[in-house]
Amino acid sequence: GWHFPEMARIVNENVTYAKAVKFMGTRENAKDLDFSSIIADEEVEAQLKEIAEVSMGTEISEEDLANIVCLCDQVISLADYRAQLYDYLKSRMAAIAPNLTVLVGELVGARLIAH
């Protein structure tokens, strides 16, 4: 984003990015936070903290930050829902078409059955 544009190059995974933004708030908070529960790689965490201090991004208002946090919640929620749907699909495909599932996988098998 405009506030901390360098972060997109450091944190590549969308859900991790959303969780980090929600946890961090503004980039000024990054140096004091422990991201180990969100970012598994210690080098990435250290790089994020280092670059946050020298970021060339613009300042954002509290209203913008509130909207960003709300959007982060939506991204995280949708990712969780997607994981739940995939688990459901795996269990249904294993019950309905176990041989097809072994041959082509859950997603392709479900698409073949849907046609």
C-alpha cells in the first residue's frame, strides 16, 4: 500500500500479509512487535522491522487504518472459509468417489463429477 509499499516485496503470502498488517497497524509499530506467531521465517521478520523504520510510504489517518484492519479481517475470514470448504470437499470426495480422488485429486475429481 501507500503507507508501507516495501512490505509487499517482503511478505509474499496474502493471508500472512493481512495478519501482519492487522497486527502491526502503522509501520511505526513494527520495530516493537513480535511477529513470530504470524511470520515463521525470522529473517523475513527482521527484514520487515528494518525496512519499516526507513520506509518511504505516506502517512495514513486513523479512519484509513480502521478500514484497512476491517479489510484484513475479511481476507483472513475468507481464507479460513476457503480452508473449511476444501476440508469438506476432501471428506466428501473420499466418501463419494475414493478411486477418482486417488487418480486425479479432490478438486479435479469434483469438477469432473460436476460436468
